Amino acid sequence: MADQVGVEPVRVGLVGVGVIAETHLAVLAERPDVELDFTVDPRSTGPVVFRGATPPHYGGLAGALDAHRPDLIVLATPTETHADLTVLALTRSKARLLVEKPLVHDLGALRGLDGEAGVRERVFTAHHFAFSPEVDWAAELLAAHPEWGPVTAITSAFYDPYVLRAPEAVASYVSSWMDSGVNQLSMLTRFVDLTGLTSARQFDGGASAWCTVGFRSRGEEGSARLRSSWLTGSSSKESSLVLGRSGVEIWIDHTAMTGFAARGGELVAAFGNDGRTGRKVAHYRPLYASLLSDRPDPVLGFDTAARITAIHLASPAAR
Ligand SMILES: NC(=O)c1ccc[n+]([C@@H]2O[C@H](COP(=O)([O-])OP(=O)(O)OC[C@H]3O[C@@H](n4cnc5c(N)ncnc54)[C@H](O)[C@@H]3O)[C@@H](O)[C@H]2O)c1
């Protein structure tokens, strides 16, 4: 085993202490290689307790960076604040950044970030759905069975129960397509090469969407249908991949973190879990393991975020 003596912990600054920050804190607290340097939120939140201690808290990132030299800044703030806070962190610190998804809320902000020095080396996006266990399982299954041929069609439906708290959901997540579309797209990059948004419609004041996306799989073109909506009483997220040549279908349930593959009436593979790990921790634990490794997964990198954003926000009809 490597000698850990003398290895400095990664000093983390957490910006935005809302819902998803709880998952970041839970996963960071598990890791002996990190310490929480400070937290930031203009809202008066309760003290953030991390391993029994309360790190200094600030009302703004600029003030925190006057007093700290973090190695990693985690931005877990409302989507429309990501771009400005990313520029601030890039220019006022030397830290790497983990920005919550989606990286930006519009293409102008993406272009602005693209011109920032160090963006490719320092900015990572928390495309957490790409790390979900059932996605991992299905990607490995596909890779192990080239004889099944290309994926020819995909259907994905993501529902979140935000209908009763629509104003707050809109403030933090903008719309169901802005929030879930990026999860659907980053998840699909594990299976196929996305080529572009082919249609986009939003309904219910942005609370629902129906979009189609083209892709290539094993040299052939296919199409994905993406449904998302907040008009529901509970969270439910599923995707199905059809491999039309072989008749194999792969169903993955992202809520239950389960999956199966079938051909006609035959079950060809199945995946379950031991029920011990909550869904968000199951996503963010491998995400942080990858981010803090020597070679972070490219799905976290700026170029992937730029490609996904360009598809996600391609059509004016999608806005
Ligand atoms: N909630 C989820 O399940 C989830 C999952 C994955 C990703 N995300 C993404 O994470 C981001 C935050 O989502 P959330 O659900 O935690 O939202 P939230 O509204 O619960 O929390 C956001 C927090 O950021 C704070 N904030 C606002 N402006 C700030 C600023 N300039 N500096 C510091 N703090 C600021 C707010 O006061 C709030 O406490 C969004 O981009 C969302 O898409 C959320």
C-alpha cells in the first residue's frame, strides 16, 4: 500500500448549502483525503457540521477567497449562478472546480466560459447520472455484447415531484428540460455518441418537456425520445435501450437502480443492488472517486460539458 504520510488533504470550499449540498457533504465526509475548508451561502443556513466541526461560513465566494486557498471549490448553487461563480472562482483562486449540472443555463454563458484561461484543466461538471450503478451495469453489458449490434432506439422518462414547489424549483432548476435533460444526455453518453437535438417542445410553463436526440451506435444512426416532467407525485426515472437488429432490449430503472435485458420472452441479464446505499450517494461516491483520482473521467471534463450543453440548448424551441 502507498505510504500516505505527508500527503496533504484536499481543501474543499462548498458554495451553496441547499438540497444537493447535503449529498456532497455526506460523500466528502467519507473521504479521508479531504477536509472542508469553508462554506458559502448568502441565505442564513444553520451551521454546517462536518466531522463534528463547523468550518468558517461566508455570505459570498469573493469574501471566502480573500481568506482561504482551497484546492477544490464545489459550486452547488442555482443553475443560473453557475457561470458567474465559475468565472469568479477561476480568476480569484487556483482551485479546481466541481460545478453542479448543468454547467451553464445558456449558450452565451458557455461561450464566455470557453474563453477563460484554465477552463479545460480546472472546470469539471457533476454529471452524476453517468455514474449511477445501473448505468454502469448497462454500459458494461453493451460493451460485452458486440454481437447484439447497435442501439437503434432509446426512450427515457424522468419525473420529479416538483409540481407543489414550482416557484422554488424554477428558481433553482429553471425547467424540467434544463434540469433533467442534462441528466438524460450525460447518461446516454455512456451508451451512444450523441449527434444533435432533432426536436424540442416544452409544456406546462417549462414543467414538462418532450425532446428527440439523434445518436450513432456501432456505426448506425438511431434516435432517442426524452420525456421529463414535474407533474407527478413521486420521483420516477427509467430508460429503455432497444437493439433492433438482435431484438435485445435493456431496461434500466434509475430510481430503483436496477436493470434487466430481455430478448422476446427470454431474460438475458439482470441487475439489482443490496439496498444499502441511497441513490444520490450512489452517484456522487464514484463521481468524487473519479474526480479526485489522477485521471478524472472525461464525462466530468469541460469538453464533454460543452458538447452536452450545445445539444441540450441547441434549439430555440427548447428554451
Ligand atoms: N436537488 C437535487 O437533487 C440536485 C441533484 C443534482 C444537481 N442539482 C443541481 O444543483 C444545483 C443546486 O440545486 P439544489 O437542489 O441544491 O438547490 P437549492 O435551492 O436547494 O440550494 C441552492 C443554494 O445555493 C444558495 N445560493 C444562491 N446563490 C448563491 C451564491 N451566489 N453563492 C452561494 N450560495 C448561493 C441558495 O441560498 C441555496 O441555499 C442546481 O444547479 C441543480 O440543478 C440538484
